[in-house]
Amino acid sequence: MDSTSRGRFHRTTSRLDAVERAEAYVRAHPGTSVPIARLSRIVGLSERCLRNAFYGVRGMSPRRRFIAERLEDARRALRDGHGDTTVTGVATRYGFYELGRFAASYKDAFGETPSATLRGSRRRWTAADTPDILEQTHAYHW
């Protein structure tokens, strides 16, 4: 490996390391808004370098990356939802307090509304219980 390749490799691994440390910090502080300035101090890079690292490693800004991650978490919660789960409850749990903006971002990301995802989970949950009920009723019908 020549010195140019080593330099590129070192920069790439340093960027990846910085991005992963920033992501780990944000994940360790759920529901907390972490400004880029604080995050850059934590990982030891300037704001510009941190943004460039995110673009180089993830293809997007840190802010966009963290929003996308929270949207994924919200989707998982809606899919796993049961009778008492609400879209509002899930949205606020993951730091989305402007519900209209949350719904629009969610639909852009996943092609369906948050309520449609929740309805689908309730159907799956009900359908999963249905076979047991059907088996029990068929056992008594001759």
C-alpha cells in the first residue's frame, strides 16, 4: 500500500469511526436533541468535518441521518403496535412533536401513512390470533 492509499484508508476509517461515535452518542441519548456543534466537540471534529464525514460515509447530513433513524424506529414501533398503541404516542416517543410534519416525512420515507402501518400491525396481530380460534371452533364441529 503506497502512502497515498494509506492516507485515503486512514481518512476513510477515521470518518467511519467519527460517524459511528456520533451515532452511538445520539442513540445513547434518545429523545434528546443533540446540536451538531456539541456532537462535533464530542467526536473531536469541526462541524464542517463532521458533516463531510457523514456525507462521505452515509451519503447524507447528520441531521437527515438521525431523522431517518428515528423514522425507522417509529415504523418498527408502529408495526409492533397493539391495541393501545397510537400514532401520536409513537411519534412523540421518538421526538416528533409536529405531527403533520412527522406524517409527511413518514409517508415520503415509507410510501404509506403512519396510521396505515399501525392498522396493518393490528390486522397482523388479529390474524395471528385467529387460527387458534378457528381450530378450537372446528374441533367441535363434526
